[in-house]
Amino acid sequence: MSYAVKEMFLTLQGEGGQAGRVAVFCRFAGCNLWSGREEDRQSATCRFCDTDFVGTNGIDGGRFETADALADAVSRFWPNSPPQPHEEPLVVFTGGEPLLQLDPPLIEAMHDRGFSIAVESNGTLPAPPGIDWLCISPKAGASLQQTQGMELKLVFPQPDLDPADLTGLDFHHFWLQPMDGPDQQANVQAAIAYCLSHPQWGLSLQTHKLTGIP
Ligand SMILES: C[S@@+](CC[C@H](N)C(=O)[O-])C[C@H]1O[C@@H](n2cnc3c(N)ncnc32)[C@H](O)[C@@H]1O
Ligand SMILES: Nc1nc2[nH]cc(C(=O)O)c2c(=O)[nH]1
Ligand code: SF4
Ligand SMILES: [Mg+2]
């Protein structure tokens, strides 16, 4: 199968339990919860998205005809080849919704090149086996299919999605990530207050936005 990629870049993971790690980001085009067009936002299932994932016209985006071609393109972003001792190359597949496109051949091709694989998903599709760090970020009004992984990262607050309804799921880490947008500062304070009274939850800040990196 071929892959539609919006953009690729080397940066620091900004969010969740791996924040601060160097990673190649591969952002797939397309999502199943929003078309990505502003005129559709208010009728979409997911209405607060902070990301442009439409098309393949971003920096180093494009169409890749094979898993090997995409894996080679991702690998070229890693600064050292071969990786130095104590270095663990990391790719983060995000989107859009990466589980619309990430498949076993691409997972195998990245592992063959020595990469660990992290994924940022909305959890509406089952994850293929072999993902090393799976982050699921449930969305109100979307049925959650993937209920197991490394971290659950809930954008907070979502009026129709109570964190208490997620606490029994099979994840190692539970994060509240303040919703960016007009109420961002109030959302940070609300997330902190919720964590302090429900310590199963920790705070995930979008640190790349604080530092101004992609
Ligand atoms: C753009 S999404 C792409 C991956 C996948 N579609 C998902 O929603 O998890 C990447 C991450 O950003 C989060 N996110 C999107 N919009 C946000 C916002 N306005 N404020 C905070 N986090 C946001 C998502 O919940 C997800 O954890
Ligand atoms: N630096 C950085 N970290 C991120 N973590 C998750 C992101 C995403 O858009 O999925 C993201 C992103 O866009 N940039
Ligand atoms: S599910 Fe993810 S990519 Fe899709 S619209 Fe929501 S935040 Fe954006
Ligand atoms: Mg982002």
C-alpha cells in the first residue's frame, strides 16, 4: 500500500511521558474524526484539533509507494548513521490519524532500521502489533476501540468525556493535557486542580509550544 504523509521533521517529543526525547515526526495526512477543513470543524466529531494534516504538501511530505521508501525517508532524519552508543533512534507516527495508514510492513521496516516506534492515536482503530510506545488520546463522541497501551493522554476538559470513565483502562500512564485554544490558561489551571485531587493523573504540557519548536 502507499502512504500519504503531510510532513516530516526532527524535533523533541513535546508531550506525554517521552517529552524531551529527540524523535523523527512523521505526520500522516487525513483523519477519521475531522476532514481538516475549517468549514467542517463545528460539525466534526473532534472540534479542537490544533494541527493541519490535509494533503501532502508540508515540509518533506509526499506520497511514498512502499514501506521501505517511507522508512528510508524517516531514517535519513536521524543525525547519526549508524546511531552512536546509548542512542535509540525514535520515530513518532502521528497525524491526522496514523492508524489509518500505519501497517505491519512499515512497523517491520522501521524496526529493521533500528528505530523504536511511538504512535499518537485517537484510539478509534485497533493498533497493529509491534508498536513500542502507544499513546491513545480519546475523543468525546468517538467510540474507543484501543483500550490498552503505554499512555492515555486526555485533552482536558472535554465536557462529554469524564476522566473518571477512563481510569480502569490498561495504560501505564494517565495524563491530562490542557486543551489549547481561547481558554488555554483556564484549562491549565483546571487540569492541575484535577490532578492534585485525582493523583492517578499527571499533567502533560505541550512543551514544544512553550519553546517554539515544531
Ligand atoms: C493532532 S493529534 C494527532 C494524533 C491523533 N489523531 C490523536 O488525536 O491522538 C496529536 C495530539 O494532539 C492532541 N491535541 C489536538 N488538539 C489539541 C489541542 N487543541 N490542545 C491540546 N492537545 C491537542 C491530540 O489529542 C493528540 O494527543
Ligand atoms: N514537538 C512535538 N511534539 C508532539 N507530540 C505530539 C505531537 C503531535 O502533533 O502529534 C507533537 C508535535 O506536533 N510536536
Ligand atoms: S483525532 Fe487527532 S488529528 Fe483528528 S481532528 Fe482530532 S486531534 Fe486532530
Ligand atoms: Mg502537534
